[in-house]
Amino acid sequence: MPEVTDAGFAAEVLGSELPVLVEFTADWCPPCRQMAPVLSALAEEEGERLRVVQLNVDRNPATTNAYKVLSMPTFMVFRGGEPVKSMVGSRPKRRLLEELSDVL
């Protein structure tokens, strides 16, 4: 899954024509690792409607702080340069898709 950084966040996420699901993650976060296959499958299945990326909170504190992310994993959906949905915690793919249905 592509990783975005503080430096590229504006161009890659805020400037995207597609909605973007950003997983705020950390290497030390077990639930984040559990979500990796779920997010990979989601990216593959919904790639025409949704871009899925990761942002490592330890390596990218500016973006993490700007969006007040305190828990991992945090998922934020951005559309048109604005956050439109936020979810915290791991979840199965089916539930994630249900929660994303209103923004896709």
C-alpha cells in the first residue's frame, strides 16, 4: 500500500480527484498490522472509486497533529481536500465497506 508523508500529503491526498482513505498507522501498532490485508483487498477491489494510503504517525508528526490523530489505527476519508469521515480502530472489511458506503 502506498505511504504518504507530510511533504506529499497535500498533493497526494488533498489534491486527489478520487476520495482517499488514509490509515494513520505506526510500526508498533498490532491492530494496524491486522488491517494491512483488509486495506490491501479494499484498495484492489475499490481502486476505481477510492484511493487507499498509509501515513506513519511517528515519521509524519505534522499531518498527524494537524488532524488531531491520537489513536491507531485512525482512518480518515478525504474528498475534495477535506476530511469527510473519521473512524478509529480495526474492523473487518465488510464493516469498513459499510461505513464507507456514504462517502463512495
